Amino acid sequence: MKVPRQKNQNNPAHKNVKSEQENTNESQKKKVKRYFELDKPDSKTDTKTDEVKVYNVKVTPRILWNQKQKDQKRQFLKNEYGNTFSQRKQKKKYPGKAPIDPKRLEKHSRGEGLQGIGVRNPIHKLKLQKKEKLYQKALEQAARSEILLTEDQGYVELEDEDSNTRAINQQIIARNIDIAAATKIFELNLDFGPYRAKYSRNGRYLLLGSKKGHLASFDWVTKKLNFEINVMESIHDISWLHIETMVAAAQKDWLYIYDNTGTELHCVKTISKVLKMEFLPYHFLLASVNEYGFLSWLDISIGEIAGECNSRAGRPKAMTHNPYNATLCLGDSKGVVSLWAPTVKEPLAKILCHKTPVSAISVDNRGLYMATSGVDRSIKIWDIRNLDGPLQHYKVWSPPVDLDFSQKDMLAVGFNETVEIYSNCCTQTVSKPYLRHKMAKTVNNFKFCPFEDVLGIGTDRGFTSIIVPGSGEPNFDALESNPFQTKKQRKEAEVKALLEKIPAELITLNPFEVTEVDVPTMKDIIDSKKKLLHVKPKKVDMTPRRKNKGQTHIARKKIIKDAARRDHIEKLKAASALYEKDEQKEKPVRKQSFGVLDRFVSNPTKSKK
Amino acid sequence: MSNVKIKVISRNPEDYLRATKRDIQKIPRNYDPSLHPLEAPREYVRALNAVKLERVFAKPFIGCLDGHRDGVSTMAKHPSQLAVLASGAFDGEVRIWDLTVRKCTRNFVAHEGWVRALCYNPDGKHFMSVGDDKTIKTWKAEAVTEEDEEPTNTLLSMSVVSGITHHRNKPIFATCGEQCQLWENTRNEPIKVFKWGVDSLHHVSFNQVEYNLLASCASDRSIILYDCRESGPLRKVVLELRSNALSWNPMEAFIFTVANEDYNLYTFDVRRLKEPVAIHMDHTSAVIDVDYAPTGREFVAGSYDKTIRIFQNDKGHSRDVYHTKRMQRLTCVKWSLDNKYVMSGSDEMNIRMWKARASEKLGVLKPRERQALNYAEALKEKFATHPQVKRIARHRHVPKHILNAQKELRTIREKTKRKEANRRAHSKKGTIPVVSEKKRHVVKEDE
């Protein structure tokens, strides 16, 4: 190892190596040697004088320290990597916060922020940039907090890659999971005909309603019954309201609301002959469609109808709501799916999905995909935000009865006596189902249980609960919906939810519309001007202030009316000028020229003649 | 199918339920946006609720200090004790108040006629009062024995004294009357006299940051600036009507605000008196007094229209307005030094205490409460420009006489605007120039 020269200051040998002049001085000094001077070997110093170069470096403590550090590093590298590794690549001891997975950031992102482009005022720009930084920080914090989540998503792993998860049935699943989870596979044999089943929002309670009037609600985890009644009428659909103490049942004629002991709370006669129901929890709206295609939204917090309209689509075939923006998706017998909001009388959008009647619709949790199925044995996946698609088009072996998306975007498809679950079927085309469950019963409807890996199937002879690993969200947010909610928490949550009830007018296709800047588009401005053409002139109703002053009553009136008319005509002229300008623009200015062959190009105006 | 590995969600209730009844409930959170749908409309509703609650809780009146036997003419804050306030009345009585218990601790007749002004020494051990009897009296701030009740020092001025203010750190104070006089505590004669051809000055105030600077309001509609090191006054600016009171911004040494007779307040920059930095409108009668918050971001103004208004220093209109049925013409206002309260003295013998932020909760806030309030504050800010939110946040109930006066003023303002526009439209181009609102109110600036 080389020893740097600056370090040798303290070396006694080095002290002697200075310059020839000094050497001579020293030799002179030796003649008058004093008693305390030590004897030094002269020969050693003399031989080395020529070899060693002398640097006049003033050694400061900092240089010494730097040198020490360098030495240590070199030593370390030599030991670790055998002197080949460059110093730059060496890692810091404490590199700061761990980098965040970009996928996680993407998941929590609310879209790209403002860059401050177009903001002229520097103060405003600075404010915006500061705010943007805060948003970024919040985003990072949210992404980082994922490390605190306690539960993991379910899965199925096979040892040999070739074999298929489709072959795994419920017995195999039950054998391979813990006992507590295995109790979630169960079957209820009930006598009152085809059953519909729905889970409460926190996934703890189950509501069953049968065609023959059997209505029951129970905690399906502990199997504790809340109530069980027979309403002695047909039940077409059932729904939980905002808490698990209230349920709605669409019976033969009217809509009824029961509490958790089975007591009838309300009979809503303004809504009749309901076929399908959906509850919008954040708006407190019970949306329903009756057998004539009338849609109505009942505000259950105040008991008033928030909106109703005729869908003009006839008897509804399927209905669901989009949890992303709370619009209703209604499928009709012509294969059209229309999206509805309570305060708009026309559909917000219409999609022709199938050439045959729509048999089922389901929208995924994030409002990205909509799955529809037709009687022609096809299932299509649509991008519901862009109303684009179909992203995927599947042909299945039998017409699907029902569809349902799970929280983790697995799609359950029900056939006559079979339920198939497809995973990851929206962005890519899958050929085989993830799981398949066959029963000796006809499937009526099914729902994925929120926050559980469970699919509940209502059949013609009862209810079946099966396990679908990886379908449910493992980590719930207790302030949103908590499966382990206590009574007190439920009460508090109810009050909070009521305070934050979103008004029905805010249901739009884009739920973020309320935070956007409302700027009238150029099209709106032009349209409003064009409308002037079809407006009648304002009626002038005037009585003169002072009678008999100068001209007569009638003449003065005429003058004023004429003035108003003239004013209106001026406006019309301006509007029509605008209109003409538009028309001129629309005309194709130049046609493609073919030279001599132009005579063969058909002229639409001539040909008409 | 033996070699298969399956995992399903299986929660142990013990992990999610509290162990004992004394324990707190477990609240696992998951911030995944897909579990929190409809974020924007929910936030909007929350913002709407927050702004409604703010108006519901807006109860600014805290209490009233009664005891004076005539209208309160002036008040002074103690420089170091938050709970102490001195007030003088039109009958010459001075009272010292303990604000925490809302009681008068001491009262005595200080002058014959009005107590024109009061001011504490910077050390807070003495305070001075000036009255109609041309005397400047120094009193002990705390009276233990009976001797302490007597003034420690009485100065006789040759002319009427109407205002007093103390230097930040030197034993110098300034009074105003016919002229502005500088006194030293130990001497009987003023050490300096500033004159600028004015018959009377009615308010004087030392700058507490740039402490050699002082300003006074004169009856000839002017505001005069002095430097106590120089022999003559520095500059003066003349407004359309006279200014009643002046307050220096405690954070920006070069900014002051005057309360004017023409219903407005004007914020000036001493470096550029040609036009005000901001005009604060909203009062419907002459503004009598003004006082800055210690943050320098807000100030309070009391007016002859029986209301107190709180302004932000850079905004043209008031943030809040306080009034009660019983409160008459305001004579003096003060903003407490902890930035939480506002004191007002009025004609009908009462001193009132108000909260500086009307809906603020007094007392200790628990962490969750504070968090909730911060969240509400952020939401209000986010949705501040939404028409519904804006409408609720802006709405203030004012007495009918104010409402009518506002209406009248609006029509007057519209009328003048319209008239000017008409004159401009019908005369030769350039003969009627457009004068900005800021320039309109300043008559001239002298040096």
C-alpha cells in the first residue's frame, strides 16, 4: 500500500529529508552535540535523500481527514470487490425514503395536475404550483400507506403449470383452506321457488327474497337470523337500504319497506309493479324500474320521489347501477343499454350492445368496464367511460342468465345450472374460465360478497354460497363500510352519511364535473344565438305614464312597439348572418380535379334535376 | 388435485374487534380510490355543510363591560398583559378592566371634560391620559396603595391636547392638538414642536416598527408624517374628507390605514402617498376608528353607522360585520394582541368584546376536533368559488338602516358612474379623462 506523502510529516525519518543545505547545517550541528540530543543513524538518512521528492504542502487538518477517508474507502473496496469496483457506484448508507412503485402511484392518482400553463399572474401561478406540490405529497402518502394494509388477496396456485384452475371444485377448495373459511361454503334448501339474494354493503348480511313471497334476512357469517316472513305476494326484487336494519321488497303491486324484525315500515304506493331495484347509498336513492319501463328514484331519507321518467323501452330486461357515477344502466329487449340520471328525462347515453334482448348487465367497481350479455349467447365488455367498444366479445356455450363483477374485477357468468367465473377478462381475451361451479339447480341471480371471497347464488331451490379465491377486496376501509361494525358505529355512520347525502342533481356521467370550471363552449354560444331566429318578438305591454301629452295614447304605443320590433329584427339579422357564415364554411370549397376526366364526376345538384 | 395451494380471505374477528370495553374501536383504513367512489360530489356536499356550519356557529359577541357613566371615548391596550384594558369616557372617568372576569378593577376621574386619549408606556408600568383640560397625566398601571391613585406626573400644555402616543423604546411621547408636540417623560416643556399651518390635529400615532416615524390626522383633511429626529414634518397627503384615526401596520412598517369621514378606509404606503394602496369600502357612515391585528393581515374598523367591520388589508370589502341592536355609534375599536378578540367602545357607555373570527371555537381543541376543522377549512377553500358555497359564506344579516343605506349608496355610485359615462360619450374625446378610483380620493401630496 502506498503511503501518501503528506502523512509522513510525523515520521522521524522524513524529518531529516529536507534539503541539502539543511543537511549540511545538521552535520555542522552534530559537532556541537548537546547532552539531550539522541544519536541517529546517519547512514540511513544519507542514502534516502536522493530518492524522496519534497513537496511543500501545508498540511491542514482537513486534508488529513480527507486522506483518511480515501484510505478507508480504498481499503473497503479492495476487500469487497478486489479493487475493480468504481467508487461512484457505492451505495449510501442511508439513501432516504424508499422509492414508490409507479403502479401504486398510478392507482391513487387523480389525474395529471396543473402545470400553471396559461396562468399569467405570477402569484397565482406560484399558488397553483404550491397546491400541486401538496397534492403530489398526498398522493405519495396514500401510495406509501399501502404498506400498512394487513390482509392479502386470495389466490389459487397449481404446482404443474399445464393443469387448469377450472377443474378445482368447492370440495377441493374446502379441503385446502382453514376451517373458518370453509364454513363459508354452504347451501340452503328452501321451498318457495326461485330466490334472489343480495348482500348488504359491508358484506355481513344477506337478504333473500323469493318469487313465492319468502323474505329473510340474516347474518350469513354467524348464520344468525334477523327475520323470516312470508309476505303472501310475489316478490320481484329486493334491496338493502343504507343500513342493515331496513330492506325494500318490490312486491306484486307496490314497494314495501321492512325493518330487521320483519315489521312493515312503509308501503310506497307511488311506485308500483316494480321489477328491478337498485339502491344508491351515497344519494339515499332507491332506483326502480317497473314492468312498463318507468324509472323512478325514491329518496328514502325524506320519502319523496327525486325523479321519474319513462324509459320508453318497454319491459326492462336488466338493470344495474354504475358505482362510479351512480347512473342507472337499463337493458331493454332491443339490445340497447341506456344510462339514466334522475333529473334528466332523456337517457344520458345509449349503446346498442346486442342485436338480441339484453339478458344481464354488470358494471365493475371502478366504473371502467361494463359487461353485457345477450340472448344470442354473447358477452361483451365495454369501456363505459368512453362509451367505446366492445373491448371484448365472447361467445359462450349457452345464453347467460346473470352477470356480476367482483371487487377485484372477476366476472361471474351464470348459465342455466352453472356459474363460471372469469378472471382478468376485460383487458385481454380469455379462453377458459377461472372457476366453474355446477349445480343441480337453476340459477336465478348471484352476487359477489363485498370484502369476502364468496359468491352467493340464488337458485330456484334455495341459496348456495361458494368460495371464489381472489375475488374480494381483502382490506376494507372501516369509515366507508365495516363488516365488524358495532351498533354504535352504525348509528354514527348513518348520521354522517345522511349529512353527506349527495343531491340527486349531481348524478352525471362524469362525477368530477362539480370540480371543473364551467365555461360555455363556443358551440353553446353559437347555438344560443341561432335560437334567436325561432324566437317570437317580445310583446310590449306598456301604458304611458302621463296621458294626453303631445301625441295620443295609441300613437305613442305604436312608436314604442315599432322600436321594439326594429330592435328584434336587427338581432335576427345578426343571428342569420352568423348562420350563413356557418353554412358557407360547411360547403366543400374545392373538389379534387381529374383534369379532362372531370366531366365524368357526378354532380349531385345536376343529377337531381 | 392434491398439489394445489389456495388462499382465501379469512379474517380473525379478534384482529378487528377491540379486546376490552375500555379499549378504543379499531378502524382499519384503506385509501384505495375504488373504495371511495363519488369523491368530488361528496367533497362538495361536505364543503357546503362546512360553510353552513360556519354561519351557524358565527356568534361573535362574547360579552359587554358596563360601568362607564358616559360614552366611551377612548381605549388603550396593555402592551404585555392580555387581560388589561384601559378606557376613558366623555365625563373624564378612566376605568381599568380585567377582561378575563369582565370586571372593572379600578376607576377614577382623570380629567375635567373628555378623556381624549390614553396610552400605555412600553414597559406597561404606567399609562398616560390627555383630556380637555389641557393636561397630560401619567398614572401608575397598578394601584396598590392609595397614593398610587394619584397621577405620578402632570404636565400642563399650552394648548388643547387631543391625542397621545408613546415611542416604542425611548422615553418620548407625542401629543397632538393645535400642533404636534414631542415630550420627554422627565421634562415639563415639549422638546420639539411640529407645525404645518393646520388649525388642529386630532389623532397621532407612533410607528412601532420604524419607531422614529409618527403620523397624525389633521382637521384640514390631511395626514401628516413626522420623523421625531428631524425638526420639521416630513410629508403630508390631503384627502377629500378628513381622516378620523390612523393605525400603522405592525408587520409592514411602511403601511398605514386611515379611517375617513367619507365612509371609506385608505391604506397608504409611506413611500408613495400619491395614491392609496387599497381602498376599503362597505361602511355606510363615517369611519371613526381603526386598529390593526398583530398579524398585520387584518384590521378592525368602527363606524358611526353602529357597526364594526373587519377588513383584510389587501381586500376592498369587509370580511365580516358585527352589530347588535343596542350598540350605538362606535367611538373606538381595538384588536387584542393575541389576535383573537376585538374590543369596541361605543356611545352608549359600553365596551363590547367580540371574537375576531366569528365562528371560532374558544378554548382548547382536541386533536380530532382540530383535524376536522382543518379539513373543513381546506374544503371551504377548495370550493370557495362555487355559487352556492360563495353565497352562503358571503351572506351577512345587517340591520335595516344599514341595508337601506347600502342600497342608497349603491344607487348614488351607479348614478355618478352613469353620468360620467354619458358625459364622456357626448363630449370631445379626451376632455373627460378616466380617473381611477384610487386617484380620485387623493387631493394632493405635499413635501
